[in-house]
Amino acid sequence: MDVAPLSASRVGSWDDEADVVVVGLGCAGASAVLGACEAGAEVIGLERSSAGGGTSAQSGGVIYLGGGTPVQRACGFEDSAEDMRRFLVAACGPDADEAKIALYSEGSVDHFHWLADQGVRWHDTFYAEPVYEVLTDDGLMFSGGEEAWPFCEIARPAPRGHYPRTEGRSGVLLMKVLLEAVDRSPARVRTDTVAERLVVADDGRVVGLVARRFGDEVRVRARGGVILAGGGFVANDRMLTQHAPWLVDDACYKVGTDTDDGRAIRMAQALGAAVRHMDAAEVSNPAPPNVLMPSLLVNSQGQRFINEDVYHGRSGQVALFRQDKQVYLVLDEEIHEANPSWLKITWAAETLEELESDMGLPAGSLRATVELYNRHAEAGEDPLFHKNRRWLKPLRPPFGAVDLRKGLFGVFTLGGLHTGVDGAVLDLDGEAIPGLYAAGRTASGIPAWGYVSGISLGEGTFFGRAAGAAAAGTALGA
């Protein structure tokens, strides 16, 4: 479908208009609507599905917040904006957006209160065990490997994963709260409406868009700006093949919805917008953290390549991008029985020689790896990869291994439109395209070649608000 911008001179008449038009009503789009309304703008929100929510509603719901939130303090943890900033720069890099990280870290506590004002609630309880997602109603956990090396030496560790109050996946709850806030606002919402093309004035300013609703063309004018918050592009194999071909793989489970097709990104690119980190992705390790941390990750040479207690998304990225998914999880019977999970043992043996032979590893490689690990673990050390001593335990027979090559690496894209801290979309020269903003996974945000759980919902809501306020300011002459 054509995404080339349309000249305003060819529009003729508009079917609807507002100060700010927001495309997509996931967490970023809903927050953009609310931010623009709070600034006094007239707002229209467009959603291609029959209801808002998008990928945000399918998420676990963790929101990365820090700097000393009320939940952190109630749970007995000290944190600062500077510790949060240092950690995010290291964990979300290389080439993480340091300007956005600084702004987000400084504004994180205020953003916590803004979310609370919309109706989001948290229990003041801490969940200490390593899991993908908290499925109890606890409100706080370590969600980004803050306690793992090398990050524990870069910044004072603090848990920053905030889970809205519910048992189970809380993304649905978060979006229910945000969409109810949108319903209470004066914004007008148009569902089942697909944005197709941007409309541009002779001076290059984006002044609206062309959409389609039930087959009919709809032309919507935006007096202050259009905010694109239509998700990433993990559902578009053509874009993946162009930018991140390693994600087009049966071993990669695409995390997102069919609407994550990159359309919003391509609409802006057709206007000359720049993009960043289109080859980057979050990759969740197939092994759950409770099993992963006390076990060993080895590659096709039978060697360890990372500290297993690091954030599971980081070990997943390293496994996919640096080890080409040729990885195995090695453990013993005690670990397997003490950490229930859905993982099935692929090979089991009484000796390491038998196990490495069954796995097809070079003779002696796994034995050397485990013997070295065991010798250091007995002394409470891991000089090679610095795993926290909490997870250090010598492996004893019988041994087992899980073939992670046949596991499912959960993936979604991190790249998108290059934007400023106010959400303004930038062109190839780094100049703002007048009247065009983006937020959420449509934009290249805080993460580059790293990630922490909760940063998508955190930065999506934070910078969505910022984009809404900026577009409203343009419309109202602020």
C-alpha cells in the first residue's frame, strides 16, 4: 500500500480536524493523547483495531521506574536518578540515547505519580525470585539484571520493575487504566481507522493524514502535529529481511501483534525521516531465569560465554547475535528438581564425557568447562564471568542438558524513527520535521543494543506524554 506523502493542495476538504492527531492507542499513543489534552489541545486518537491496547496490552505490564519511587522506598530500597541513569546507559547500549535516558531518569518519580493520577496502582511488596514476569500481585522486582556483573559495579543496584496491582499479566490492566483515562478526557477516539499517508504543506510541515475506515477514505487535519505511535515492525517480514534478517527464523517467536507492521515508520520515512538501530532487537532467552541462573550456558565448542545470572534478555541477545543460536543449557538433577519449569531435558548422562558425546560437542570440551567452573564454584568464585555467588553451585552427576537451538527466542524490534527528547521526528540532517512526532516502538527510544524489562512501557508512556505536550504547544502557540 502506498505510503508516499500527499500534498495538502490535493486534499480539497477535510473530514475531521483537531490540534493534535495521534496514530495508535497502545501505551505511547494513549499517553500522547492524555499529554496533549492536559496541555489544553483538542485531540483525535486513531486506532486501527476495534479497541486500543495493542502490544502493550499483551505485555507482562512491568514498567521500569526508579530514582526513589514510593514503592521502592516502601520496600526498603534506596535509589537515585544518577544510579538509574548510569545503569541504563550501560545496559541499553552501546549507543543508547543518553539524552533520553537522562531526562527519563530525572523525571521517573514524577512519572510514577502521573501514572498513579491516571489510576495505576502498585502493592508495596517486593518479589525476590528470578522470573520472566511476576505473576503474583507483588509490585516490585529486579527486571534488568541490575545485580549482575558488570552492572553491579557501574551503579548501585536497585529493583526498578514496577508491576501494576494484579495477579497475572498486568499489561491488560495497565492499558485498561490508560484507555479509561482517555475515555474520561475530551479527546475524540476513532477506532477501526488505519492511517495510510501523511499530508504535507508546501513548506514541508505535516498538517494531517489520510486514513481509511471500513473502506472509506478519511482526511484528518492536524493543526499542531501528528504523533505516530503505531508500534514496531516485527510483524513485517519484508522489513525484517531488509533490516534484521536474523529475526526471520523459526527459532524466533515474534512478540507483538499483527499491527506491528512498521507502517507508521514507513509513512515517516517516505517524508525523509531518519531511522536508528533498525537492526537491533530484544531477544528473550528460552530458558526461564530460575533455571538459567544456577546452570551453565555453553556454545557449540562446549564453552561458557556469559554470566548466566545476567538479564535473560541480554543472554538471549548474545546467544542469537554472537553465538548464532548454537547454545545449550547444562545443569544437574538437583537444579532441575529444585526449579520447576516447562523445559524438557534433551540429554541426560552419568558422566560429562557421555553428555558431551551425546550433544556432539568436541571431546573433552564440556568436561574442561564444568571442571573449571566447579573448582571455582566450590570457593564461591567465578573469575571468568563473575556470576554472583548466590548462584554458584558445583554441578554433580547425574548431568543434563537442554538444546536451546530448538527453543523459542522471543523477539521484538527496537529500531525506529530518530526523534528528539520531545518526540519530534528528525530528518537525515538531524533537523525536526515540522508537525511530525513519534513515540513508543515506532521511535528509536532509550534502548539500542541492550534492553531491560519494563523500559518499553516506561519510556512509551513518558515520551508519549512529552510528544503530546510538544504537539499541543505548537498548535496553541506555547
